[in-house]
Amino acid sequence: MVAKKGGAGTPATAALSARGIAFTEHPYSHQPGAASYGLEAADALGVDPNRVFKTLLADVDGALVVAVVPVSTQLDLKALASAVGAKRATMAEPALAERKTGYVVGGISPVGQKTPLRTVLDDSLVLHASVFVSGGRRGLDIELAPADLLTATAGALAAIARS
């Protein structure tokens, strides 16, 4: 994987490039009526849904936390709260998620967010040589090594996904 040079990019690709982190852009044709943005990406790119990760925001005891889980799973809110030493977690309102990250729902990347937030990535991340996350807009995923994603997000690993 090689970082893309030039072009306008997105805050996510710009952040990765600025840090010298290798990634590959994978654009695809987004369909506005898609029921699941993540599963749409996996299908369009022909990638195992366990390697494609979605970015979700949760309110954890009054603080926003980013959760990154495979698109083939759901976020376990109790596990997320436990992972950050909190008691309760609920999904954040989409408008708040957009405002804090600078991205639109369906295109929220865990990298290059407007407001740096605590990030927890599902521990299944390390089972893959490379993973896919949103590149910062609908119809764009980026592929990178799990260790690089952890570095780029300053994230922590925990078992936060459930089937």
C-alpha cells in the first residue's frame, strides 16, 4: 500500500499522508438508498465484511467515544462502556456525530476527525493483514494495516462487537 500523493483528498487521507502512513484508496459507487453503508462498501469492493470496519459514535457517561467495529457485527454498548471504565453508553445522535467529526453519517472516518475523540477499536482488527474504513466520504474506503489504524487514531483495542 502506498499513500496517495496529490489531489484534494479528505481530512482522513490528508491526516494519513501527513503522518507518512501507507494506505490505499478504494472508491466505489455509493447508492443513496443503501440500507447499510458498511455492507454496501464490502459488497461493492468485493471484500469480506469482517475486514470492513464502521465508525460509530457513542455517548459514554456524558463523553463522546468513537467505536470501530466490523460491518458484519453490531456495537456492544455495554462492552464499550466497560472498555473505557464507564457505566453506560448510548448511541450518539447523528447530527452530533457529524458536527464533532466533520464528516457525514455513512462517511465518518475514524481518522482525521475535526474533534479528536477517544477511540476504541474491536480487537478482531488484528486478525487481518489489512482492513478497510471510511475514507471520509460516502463511496470511499481506505485500506491500511491494523497497526497503522491504531496509530492514526491513538486507539485502544477491546472486544466491543457482537454478532
